[in-house]
Amino acid sequence: MQWIIGLFLLITFEIVADIISKEYALKGGWMLWCGAIAGYVVANIFWLSAIKNGSGLARGAIIFSVGSAIVATIIGLVIYHEKTNTVQLAGMGLGLLSLVLIFWE
């Protein structure tokens, strides 16, 4: 189960990089650009660790994709006041359901 730690850190650094990327999109500046790139690089180091420690490519990719999408959406809605619609919210709900099914044994 050590791979779960790697996936958690992957999602964490991906979200940090996403936030820095959003700030770069709003404000510009090479420091934000470099920070975003560094965050994505560190995130992918943890992806390699998760795969090596047993996450599996298919299962790990689904957990990462859905987990980071849900967290990024929440941050977009709460911090940046981005808009979403009912269909998109239903998609997030299905994403959560997919995580439940992935961990179901």
C-alpha cells in the first residue's frame, strides 16, 4: 500500500502546480512559470514511485486523474469562483463513484 502515499503526493504536487499555473495565467511572470514546471516535475517523480510500488498503470492513472480533477474543480469553484453546470457536477459525482469502485475488493 506504499503506492497510495506516492499517488497522494502526486496529486498534492499536481494541485500545487495547477494553482501556480492558474496564477501564471492571471498574472504572468517567469517565476510562476518556473514554479509550475517544477511542481509538475516533482509530481511526476511521485508518479514513478507509485508505479514502482504497485499502483499499476491503469488503476493508478484512474485514481490520479479523478482525484486531481475533483480537487482542482473544488479549488476552481471555491478560490477562483469559476462556474460549473449540472452536467459537470454529475461528472464529478461519477468520478467519485469510480474511485469507490476502484478500491472495492
